[in-house]
Amino acid sequence: MTATVDVTALADLLRRAAKAEILPRFRRLGRDEVRAKSEATDLVTEADEQAERMIKAESERLWPGALFVGEETVAAEPALLGRLADADLAIVVDPVDGTFNFAAGIPAFGVMASVISGGETIAGIIYDPMGDDWVMAEKGGGAWLRRPDGEARRLRAAEPVALDQMVGMASTGYLPQEKRAEILGNLAKVRFLTNYRCAAHEYRTLAGGHVHYLMYNKLMPWDHLAGTLISQEAGAHAARFDGSSYLPHHLDGGLLVAPDKASWELLRREVVTV
């Protein structure tokens, strides 16, 4: 029997954590409540830590057999990442995705969670605290925008277009400098390039059919598992740069998401020349 998590209960937990620990601190953080981790733009705030603490405690109460993998928990216990591939059931959480934006007072951040069972992602949730709604998916069930009043709308990725009409987002900051310059040059072939500094909103935008591609080089499970499943359930094609499936334990190999496989192959050939 496949281990499961009540996805509606998990979605509600993300919302409660945002209301209790994240939103009260938005644009109210003191200097001592924001710290740099690996670099100047890789930040952690009191909101990240307290929200994750709440989500972890409640997850362990509701689903006591599940492995909990949170961004801040892994910072203290890196070995947790190695347990994802073999976990019967795991909950992966990013308490504040877009921490740089959050700390700067920019209202583009989200709370993300995914459910892993038997080495694959079976559910993904992206909660927007400012809009108070979720984009979410369960494997095989489509991608949906859901609101607290029960309203739900199915999401679909954009229709394919020519390369010079594609609009999308690419995160190139973790590529080697030479490759970064090459890919930025290649991106002149598309219609428009932007970046929200928030994977949560980038995946929401793609699943809603508003952009045609997303490209990432650095893969951490809390950043990409939920969004990849949601994108796929919205009809998009997602794969690592070598064409292989992106799995919960993958930490490298890049990730490219496009409206369909043909668009993916076109972007891979013309733009993502790694």
C-alpha cells in the first residue's frame, strides 16, 4: 500500500504557518532577523525558521512516519537529503521561497511543499501568502488553482509558439561564468526573458499558461519538486538537461520546463547549450 499524506491538510498547514509566522514579519524584520547563508543573496530570516519549525512539528504530529525535509532543517542536518531516494513517505518544504524578495519587502514569495512516496513526487503545493491561494497538484489529477472558499480552476500550460515568440524565465547564476555568458547570448533568440527570484511564482506563472519556459541549473528539492509536478500536471514537459526525468534525489543536471516535448527539444538545442 502506498503511503499517503492528506494533501488538503498539508495545504491548510502551509496557510496557517504563513499567517502565524510569515505575514506578521513581512516588512517588519529587524536587522538581526536576516542573515546571509552561503552568499550575500542567499538569506534566511526569522520567518523562514519559525514557519518551518511550525510546519515540521505539525507534520510530525499528523504524519508521524514521514521523513521531513525542510530547507532550514537540512542546513543543520545535510544528511537528510540522502534519505529522500529511499523514503517510503517524505514531506519536503520550503517555508519561504523567495527569501531575498521577502527580506527586501517585495511581495513575491511563497510557501512550497511536496509529498514523496517510493522515490517519486506524488503531490505538490505552492501557497501564495499575499494572494491567499494555492496552486497544487496530485499525480494524475491535473494542476489546480484553489482558494480558501472552495473555488477551484484547472490550470493548463501555454500552447507552443515559435522560438522567437517564447517568453520565459532562466536562472543562470549558478552556471560557470563562460556557460552563463553563452546561454545569456542564446536567450536573445527568445521574445522576452525575466526572473522573479522566486521559483514558487515562476512555476505558478508557467502552470497558468503565462510563460513558455523555465530553466534552472541548481536543483534543491524544496525549490523544484512541487513546481515540476504542478507544471507536468498542467501539461508541460519537464526534464533535466540530458533529457532524463527529474527525481527527488537529483541535486544537479539542470532542469528545463517547456509547453511540450518539441518546444523542450528546441530550447535545449538553441538556448540551453550546456
